[in-house]
Amino acid sequence: MGSGAKSWRDRMSDRLTPINVAVDSVSFLVATVAWAFLVWCPILVAFALFYLRRTLVTSAMAVLLVTAFCLPLGLLLRWLAHGMIERKRTRLGLSAIVLGLWGILYGFVPLFSQRHLEPRLFEQLGMGILLLCSAAIAAVGSIKSARWSDE
Amino acid sequence: MSDEVIPEHQKSLEQFLNLFVDWFFAAIHPIETCRSILSITDEREKNRATLKLVVPAFLVSVVLDLALYQPYGPGLSSKEFYLSCFACLTFALIACGFAIRLSLKLYGVKAALADIMAIYATFVISYLPLVTILSYPSYLRLFSGLSSAKRQGFDVGQTVALLLNQGETIAKSNNFIGMSSGLSSCFLLAITCICSAFMASTVAERFSVSRVKSFSAFAFATMFSLPPILVLQGFISAFIVFRFM
């Protein structure tokens, strides 16, 4: 083994630092959400329409509309997740913005809306906090990415 | 003769208790544990080290599960009930491991089964008791609904309708179960992401595959297999409790 080449044990130790694992976890979250948008959303809509016994044309149109909305969103999230895994600075920054906006819109805006005061308060709040924490981790990752790329 | 037997028993008990101590330290230092297990060259020894990690975590989870099922189940008298609970947990663990293995194969990651088992045991099964505790609110919600349906003599269709309505009502109410099930689901999501990130990183470094490929394989396994497995496990648990209630 050359002096520059590290063994898998050393690489594992270098990679699995707290900040690296945190950024990896956030990228994993984004990747799973991307898969959910790409696959589960159209399937769940189709299932719901089948359960509600809508006509075939209505169901097909609804599934197409949902797919047309979810597909680009899923692809965007997947692209962001891949960038985060590869520690690309721009995509880490973009992910921080997307996660932060999502956290605020999902977790905190309903709290101040009169219409949505009651339902799923703690679930939404918890999820909002989780997403904001993820955004903060992605932002820290974006700041540190220049150093990572030097190493 | 009894003098020889007693130290033998003591030794066995000591070994058994040491398993729990080792598991506790493995859960605190997962990276070092995984690295040391993966460094073992002999496959049989590697599997033995993995099993030493799995057994205590599994036993603690079974005890925690029984504590949850016991108030709704038939009490300590029915062996079938506890056997079913044990089988249900085993099914979920094996199914998740199989999904990960399949997904890695689909993505072309050539990983030895013993290594995958070691990684899965260190980063997932070691934390199974924690996951079991965090699942308590959701199961309490499910079992209280089932208990109510059983008392009212509902059939399957009516029970499902009741569970859906009750789930929605509890989720909207700010009582303890509603609050804790909402918060625990967030914690579960966070733990799932952290454990998967650990596994994906370890697989990428150990088998020298690209990180994107490794992470994609784990994301694929999580997104495609975890929801059906969790739904099936919930359904089997509900059926067991409903049957023995």
C-alpha cells in the first residue's frame, strides 16, 4: 500500500465524523423524500381515487396532474441530495434554502393561520423543527464544503 | 458434583450478562464496533460477533414489546400470544435486512452477506430497543382502538373504519397520545436517517463504491421496502392483539 493510500478503516474514521454524518443524514432525508415524490405520491393518489370509485378518465387525469407536479419536484430533490452527498457547495446551499422554507411553511405557518390552529399541532411543529435543523446542518455543510474539497 | 455445577452455571450467567454489557458499549461506540467486526477475517467469527450484538438487543426489544402488549393481551398465560409477538419482530428485522441486501445487489454493490449483516446489526439492530420505545405511542393508539372495537363487537370493516376515524381524532387532539405519537414519529424519522447514513457511508468506504451509489441503494431500500414492511408489521401486531384480546 502506498503512503498516500488510506485503508478502508482510516477512510471510515475520517468520514464518520459528527458533522459528516449529520450532513449525510440530511442528504438521506432529502433522497428519501425525493423517492416519495417520484413513486409514492402518484401511487397513493391512484389508490385514493380507486377507493373513492371515481371514473377511469378522472382518475387517469388526476394521476397525470399529480405526476406532472411531483416528478420535477422529486427530480430536483434527488439532484440536491446527490449534490449534498458529493459535498457540492451550491447544492448544499440550495438544499438549506429548500429545507428552511419547507420547515417554515409546514411547521410554523399553520400555527398562525386561523383555519389550521388545531389539527396535528405537535406533529407539524416537530416536523418543522426537524426540517429547520436539517436546513441549519445543510448550511453548515455548505460553509464547510470548501474545506472538505481541499482535503 | 454440585460444587462443579454451580461454577459452570455462574460462568454461563456471567457470559450471558457480559453480552448485555458488550451490547451497551457497542451502542455507545458504533463506529469502533463496526470497524472491529468488519476487520475479522474469518467469516464464522464475524457472524458470531454479529450475533453477540443482535441477541441482547433483540431480547431487550422483546421484553419492551411484551410490556406494551401485556395490558392488551391475554396476560402471561398464553404462550401462543408471546410466540406470535416474537415472530412478528423477527419477521420485521429479517425483511428489512433482506430489503437492504436486495437493494445493494440491484445497485451493483458487491458486498459479502456477513459484512452486510455486521453493518446492519451495528447500526440498526443495536438501537432496536430505542425504536421500540419510540413506537409505543403509535401502538398504544392502535391497541386502544382495537380494544374499543372488540368491546363493541365490530367486524373487520367496522374496526378499520373506527381505527381510521379514531386515528384522525387523536392526531387532532392535544392529549398525551396525540402529542407523543406526533413527536415520536419525528424522532423515528431522524433516527432512521442517521442509522441509514452510517450504513451507507460504511458500505461506501468498506467496499470502495461511490457514495452516491451507496446512498441511493439505501434510500431505495428505505423508501420501497420500509413502508410496506411497517404496514405489514402493524397489521400483524394488530391481528395478534385482536385475536388474543
